Amino acid sequence: MILHIIELARVTPAPDSPEPANSLSIPLTFLDLPWLVFDPLKRVTFYQLNESTRDHFYSFILPKLKLSLSLVLRSYLPLTGRIIWNPNEPKPTILVTHNDAVSVTVAESDADFYFLSGYEQRPVSELHNLTPKLPVSDDSLTAYALQITLFPNNGFSIGVTANHAVLDGKTLSMFFKAWAHVCKQLHEDNKVVSSLPETLTPSLDRSLIKDQTGLDQQMIEMVRSMKKDKTNESRSLTPILSKEPEHDVVLATLLLSRDDVEKLRERVKSLLHVSTFVIAYAYVWTCLVKARGGNGERLVSFLFVGDLRERLDPPLPATYFGNCLFPVGDYNRKAVEFEGRDGLVTAVEIMSGLVRGLSSRKVETIAEEFKIGFDSLSVTSQFGSVAGSNRLGVYESDFGWGRPVKTDVVSIGKEGISMGERRDESGGVEIGVCLKKTDMDIVFTLFNNGLKN
């Protein structure tokens, strides 16, 4: 794969008044702080074009993408900023100053568009090449960057790299849909959207997150302790849980139809709370454990995160901009529990219990929950996690040239999974899996045979 960098652009928010915007400072909350130890989120979304010659793309499509991005950034100013940790401040802050911008890399690729935007095994390193680098240092973290890559005569991709301490997957999806909404209006009506729909207008007020029990300090102490162990500098902003793509690792997408989900649900019909998310995650998790094999006594762990926006008291706006995730997991189980005939039932029972328990979890325990998860990384032989959800509407972002043909989370790391809804079927699920090729072949066999049987 040869990638040609055509342009390195900076897109600033369009002015919405004659006076330039003043600086904006948003302190991170205890819900944002733990994500400082992770690498950025990365997603690639592919769009097929009937007209995708270079001339048409550069004279018509790219200008509309840039203009609509500038317009929508007026409502999403934190994406133009960076995280800093002032020596005089107790915790890091998102800082936005006048003339800050989102970096946009424009590139061309000679790779096979239909292969990279497909569902089969693809080298994860090639997908990473379609996402931009996000500048990272001990004292500054860029919030957000984009890469628009043209595949001449076929289509283009939009690669997103976002710092997880600035926003979660729900916020990331909301922004992408807001950008697409503005661009589609420009394309179809040739008019500037004066305001966004309420569902796509972010609430930037992080004072809505109340810290009444010292959670900020607990999170800071946990993060600083982990940073000091890894970097010898407790105030460093450099991520420590990195997931560099390996050359022999592939990303593939497993598919569950609505009928598949119902058949799996029938196997565990005696259980009460069996959502599509639980069914899909539990089934893939058992396949991953079986594929790894080895000693059945080895310890395995998994976790996922629940959205707290509606569970806080009082609830947050559905459009709250930031992180609002609570980790729940089951740690240091024996692999054999998920390998046998009843492995799926065991996984569903555990995950269903965790989902039901989310409503009664007290936010005051969130620091403890993160610490338990972090601590288990060093003792478990296999750690499962899931990025995304089947409720984010990842195929709803139409910029005016049709819905995406495919979207992939490429930052899940080896043995991680991502989840999203099926593009063309309500009730189905797409599950991204990242593994070495030899392991992926085994997972595919177990996954498909399990559905047949």
C-alpha cells in the first residue's frame, strides 16, 4: 500500500460573530481522567462514490467536507484544543485558544478500496495508515485529528483519531453525524445550516458532573501512580497502555443476523436480561477463549462499559460532550468455564448480571472499578474488552453521497473487539475482531460452526 500525502490542512471553526472567540478551558472530570492512560480512539469510515475522479473530488467533494467541518466545529470547540496539565493546577484541562484548529491530512492511496472496506481479514497496519497521527507529549495531548484518503475512481475514507480523555464513543459518533448533517445540506441545498438538530447539539457543561466524594483526587492518584511506574513522571500525559499494530495482525468483521441473535437467545431463554449486546459479546467471547485453548485453569477476564448519562442523579443530557462511562467486568475466571457446552450460558449469565447491576452501581465506586480492571491485566492470561455498541448509529453519517459502505474501529488492539449495528439489517450486529491471522482462522471456524450447530 502506497500512501501519498497531498495536503496537511488546518480547519478552524467558522466565526459565528464578528468578534473572535475567547479561549475555552474545560477541566477534566473523574469520568475523563482514567482514559489518560489509553491510546487514542481510531475509526475509519469508507464511502463509495460514483464520481470519484481526482478533479471531481478535489474541486467539489473535498471543499464541501472542509467547509462543513469548519461550520460544525463552532458547536464542538473542544475538538480543536489540547489537554494540558498546568503545574499550578490539580488536574489536566482541555484548553482551546483563538485560532486553534483540527488537523486534516488529505491523502491518496493505491490500495484496493473494496478489500479494505470489506469484511474479510485485512492487515490492521494498512487500516492504521488511513488514520492520522495525534501529537502526544508529556505535557500536551491534541484532542482530535482527521485524515481524508481518496481511492481514485472508487471512493474515499475518513479516518478519525481522538483522545479518549476528551470524549467517549457516543460523543464521537454524535460529532461525526453532526458533520455529515451539515455537509449534506451544503451538497443538496447549497445552503449553510444555521443550527444543528437538538439531538446533534452537544452539551459542553462539565460542571454537571458533581464530585461530592473526592473522586477527582482518587482518579488523579491512580493515574499518577500508573504514570510514575511507567514513565518516572507522575504528571506525564503520555499514554501507557499502548496498542501498536503488529505486522501479522489482521482485522476482520464477524456478522450476526437478526435470526442468528434470536437463535443464540433461544439457547439461553431461561435468562431474563438478554440484550443483543450481551448475546453478541458473550458468543464472541466464548469463541475467543476456545480459540486460545491451552490450560483450562488459566485465568481470563473481560469487561465492558455502560453509559451513565441516564443513570446519574440528576441524569445528564443525552448529548453531554465528554466521557460518561462506568466499567464493569468479571475478572480472573478459569478459561474452562467458557469452553464447554455451557460456556455461552455462563458468559451470558455473568454479563446479564453485570448489565442489570449497572442501575444500582454507585458512581462513588468508579475509581475502585477501574483499579480492579487495571490490576487484573497483570495476572490474567486473556483479557477481553469491547469498543462501541450496537446503538451508536455508526451507519447514519451520510455526507450527501450515500451512507458508509463500511466502518471499522482500528484501535481495539490484539484480542480486542468492537461492536456496531449491521449496515443493511435491523437487529443484526457487526463485530470487529483483531488477531493474528492463524488465530483469526480458528475464531472464524468456531464462530460459523457454532451458529450452524
